Amino acid sequence: MSALPGQPDRPLRIGIVGSGPAAFYAAEACTRQRDLAVEIDLYERLPVPYGLVRHGVAPDHQKIKSVARAFEKTARDARVRWLGNVEIGGAVRHEELLEAQDQLLYATGCAGDRKLGVPGESLAGSHAATAFVGWYNGHPDYEAARFDLSCERAVVVGAGNVALDVVRMLVKRPDDLAQTDIAGHALAELRASRVREVFVVARRGAEHAAFGASELEELVELDDVALDVDPAEIARALATPAGEVPTTRRKLLLLAEAARTPRPHARRRVCFRFLRSPTAIEGRDTVESVALEVNDLVETSRGPEARGTGARESVPAGLVLRSVRYAGVPIPGVPFDDERGVIPNQLGRVVGPGGAVVPRVYCTGWIQRGPSGVIGTNKSGAQATVEAMLEDARRLAPSPPRGSRATVDELLRARGVRPVTFAEWEHLDALELAAGQRLGRVRDKLTSVSAMLRALEERSSP
Ligand code: NAP
């Protein structure tokens, strides 16, 4: 029976892969269409939703996490079905899911990291900040990760907001994190941490720091943390055209003021080292020091870039966290731009290696544009991709229904996948909140897939 997709008896079947902010904003935009009947299925690799809202946003930024309430509302819409514990590109292939949906939208974010490309990067004690963030946020992929916090000094490479998040976690009083939803294992390790000093190493000047002024302010406000920065570097940065931009100026003045403020009883120290690039991570079996080269700035067609001067320094350290941007992870069967770490696309329409649009396949969020912007940035991005999807959908010819929820269920059964429903996630959510309440915390997260599935089995067994 052929019918125009988008009619009440033949809804447009939209599959969304991922369930972070970009995925939920896209689902919400789809449900707002008046003239098209839609059936939206969200597929999430983990048994829990919300992507970076749960596993990326720092535990001491609880207010930001409240955006999940809006996503919950979308998930409860009768036209929306969320399925957790389903990996597309794993147990279920892209091609077979596409057979069961009219359109497929990838909103898988950037779960990978970038390497510095220097010797010693894979020594024990050298990690991607992504791993540290996942670990303190209870991401199941990093449950078994171990960070040696028995050393006195850590080096964080990069000067973005992720770098400041990990710095704050390393220097903040654990008692001030205890009420949050930080993973229990991370809180215990941070309580025992002996890290006293954190170096933040940035390849360009202070005027180019990517972190926000309010994020810097948060660090400056920790009154038991001393800040150290070279006053000559701040003076240089203030004298540049970039240093005159009001938000940049505010950051520079904050840094200068904080570095001038004596904090004799500081428990921890954060040292900003601008115009420095790691050239090697050194040590016999584990990290012992980081070799740095001092940089100059050179103007290029891409803007000011760092260039080594040949001058060298060495910073003894036992832990290195590289925070030099996240990168997307390729999905088998879906085009991927290895250099940029994103799915190649034209306004959200996925394009193949020859530059031709791949019919019915779309992307949005970080996997579309790369790891930039804040959570809200994904809203307008998702709206734009959904507009492209619906424009294409309106041009579709009458066709028989392309799969159904029942055919997807059958496929999952055949692959031995145990999907987790949104009602089951709500059960896990209630368990975590109740466990948190008993401990005087926002929530006590389940941090492994096996623990999550076990909790669901215990619920369903008599
Ligand atoms: P980011 O803001 O792009 O910062 C990346 C940092 O890494 C920059 O300092 C960059 O320096 C440096 N870098 C990149 N490649 C490098 C290399 N090869 N060697 C040395 N340094 C290198 O990225 P992010 O910190 O990962 O954050 C991702 C996004 O999430 C951002 O939009 C951020 O604002 C957002 N976020 C927001 C919050 C918040 O709202 N509180 C918290 C976390 C993340 P150059 O400038 O020289 O390239």
C-alpha cells in the first residue's frame, strides 16, 4: 500500500542516532511540525540518555544539567520512542537501520579525542582529557580508567573550557564536589589526591585562550587556590588588538589580578604557561616530565599561529591531560572526514566521497560541525538540519511504509540486543536519585552497563 510519507496513516519514520542535546533538540523540532505526521525513534548506545549533559558537563555545573527536563518532555511525547543500549554501527548496521526508517539523522557527537603527535604520548600517566571527564562523570567507557593522582604536579595541555573543567576538578576541595553527581569512584580518588600544582600549557598567547570569562572567574573565586601567570605575558597580550576585545580584556585582567593576589594559605596552585607547546612527554615507564618549546606568534592566512623559537623548558609532572579538542568517531557505512573528525555534509545533508548527497541520511550537532559552542548552540543547528530533512521529505513520492517499530524490535531480538526503554531509564534515574539522597548527594550514578542492566533485571524479576 503506497501513501505519501508524513500522512497520519503513513507517518514519516525518522531515526535519530544518539540522545544528547543535538539529538533531543532535533526530535523536538520534528514533533513541532503541524503538516507532517512523524514517528521518531532515538537510538542510544548506552542504557542512559542525554550524552554530554550526563557525561560531559562538570558535576559542579548542576544548573546546566537541568536542560534534561526539557529532553524528558520530548522523550515522553507519544510520537517519540527512545531505545537505549542499541549501538548503530555495532550490533545493528547503518544500512539495515536505514531500511527501517525514511530518514536517518546522526547526532553522535564527538566521543573521541585528538593526539598531540609528540613522543611519549602513550606513556602511563598521559591521558586524553576526554577520558578524565568521562571518568569523573561516571561514563561506563571509563569506569576502569585509572588516573595516578599520587604525583605532586599535573600538566593540562590546551586552554579551552574542557581544560578549565579538568583543572577545577583537580584543585577544588573534594568536600565541595561531594554533594554533586560526581562518580563515587572519582570522588574517593580525588579525596586521596596529592596533586598540588596544575600547569595549564597553551600553544598561543593569553589573548587567544579559548576558555570563557565566567569559567575563568569560577577558578579565580576558589579562595584556596593560587594562580600564577607571567605578568609580562599579560602586558603583551593586553597591548595587542585581540587584547582590546572586551571579553578577552576581562579575562586578561582577571588573570593579572588573580596572579597579583597573595594566597599564602592556598592548598593548590594553577600555573598558566602561554606560548608553550609540548615537544615530548618524558619518562621511563610512566610520565616524569613534559618537554616544552617556547613559541612566538606568526600571522598566517588562518590567523595568528604558534611557531617554535627553539627555546626549551622542562616541567616535572606525573600526570598529563591533553585537552586539545574532541573528535567524532566514524560509524561503519557512514561517510567520515578523518581530518576534521566530522561527517561531511551540506547543511546537514550527508555527502559521500564524490561530493554527492547520500539520500535520506543527515547529521547535526558536534558530529556535523565539530566540537564547538555550548549546549544551546545545538538547538539552532538541529532546527536547520530538521528543516532540510522535512524539505526533502515533502518531495518524497508515495511509498509503502519503510519498516516499523515492530521490524526494528525483531531486528534487535535477532541480534541479541536487549534494548532499554525510556520507562526503564526512568527507573534507573529514580534509583540513582534515591541512592544519592541517602548519601546527601544530587545522585549516585550507576557507572557500568552491567550494573545498569542488572538493576533492570532485578526490577523485572518477581
Ligand atoms: P576548545 O574550546 O576548542 O579549546 C581547545 C584548546 O586546545 C584551545 O586552547 C586550542 O588552542 C588547543 N589546541 C588544539 N589543538 C592543539 C594542539 N595540537 N596543540 C596544543 N593545543 C591545541 O575545545 P574544548 O575545551 O574541548 O571545548 C569544546 C567545546 O565545549 C567548546 O565550545 C567549549 O566552550 C564547550 N564547553 C563549554 C563548557 C562550559 O560552558 N562551561 C565546558 C566545557 C566545554 P588554539 O586556540 O591555539 O587552537
